[in-house]
Amino acid sequence: MASVARVSGPITWLAVFLAVAQVVAPVVPFSGIGASPDESTTDLLITPAGWTFSIWSLIYLLSLVVALAVVWKGSTGTADPRRLLIDLEIAFAGAAI
């Protein structure tokens, strides 16, 4: 069985920071910064129920858990943990922006 590669340092903490930024980003419009979420200029023909977006709470929670687990364990369980962390950080940053 191959040994699991370890990762540590700023790259792991960057993943945590970006996961937290992803969670905080939807709150920014409600705090008075930026456009209000209900300022849509386009009328939608189909509007989903509000509860349909509750899946995002699970996505945010799992993102935080994965980022914190990498810091705690120092591993992603893959042969190339840096590659996985970089991909996760890109996804977290994209969701935050």
C-alpha cells in the first residue's frame, strides 16, 4: 500500500480562509454592501421555492469540514494533495466572488 502524501503550511490555511469566504459571501448583500438580492431586473417565469436553496447550507458545511480536516490531518488522502487543494481553493474562491 502506497504511503499517503502529506501537505502543510499556508496552502492548507488558504483553503480554510477561502471556504469561510465562500460561506460569508452571500451575507454581504444583506449587510448593505452591493446590490440587494431582490433587485433583479429580470422577471423569471419560474421562481423556485425558498427552501430549494437549503442545499447550499450542506455544501457550505461540507466545504468547511473538508478544509478543516486537511489542516487537522495534513492530508487529503490522495497521491497529490497539493493539486486537490489548489482545485478546491479555485472552487471556493469562485463561489466567494
